[in-house]
Amino acid sequence: MKQLRFFLLLITTVLCGCAYHHPFEQGNIITLSKAQSIHPGMSSSAVISQLGSPVLENVYRDQRMTYVYTSQPSRNKTIVKKLEIDFQNDHVTNIRTAL
């Protein structure tokens, strides 16, 4: 009887740990207000002071900053937010968002 109780307690403890999923976040935190603060004509240094340095560095297009934020709050759901900013002569020319 003691062994059965111990076994049930052990199985219950092990299975309780399987249900938890730690939320996973990666990249730059992008809010709508931060994205709206960027406007054409801003310098790249002003963009970096507003948003911080982008985590991704595009080696093929040095005139573009790409900010990506990925969150996985549960096992089946993934949230991806993306902000791309194009520059010409060190000034913002185009902004694309997927927030």
C-alpha cells in the first residue's frame, strides 16, 4: 500500500511538470507607438535612439533595418511582429510594418 501511494505521488509530480510551457520571447520588442514614432526623413541614428539596434543585420541590403519580435506564449501559438525601415542617404524613405 505504501509503495502504491509513493508511486502515485511520484507519477503525479512528474506529470504536473509536463503541463507547464515557459513563454518564449526573442528579438526587439516593437510596440505600435514606437513604430508610429518613425517617419520619413529621420536619420538612422534617430531611429536607433528610438528603437534600439536591430537584432537582425541584413548583409545584402545595408540600407535597410529589420526589427523582428517573436513570442510563443503557448505551444500552439506563435506571434511574429516585423518592422522594416528603408534608408537612402542615411534618411528614412520607406516603412513597412506587420504588427
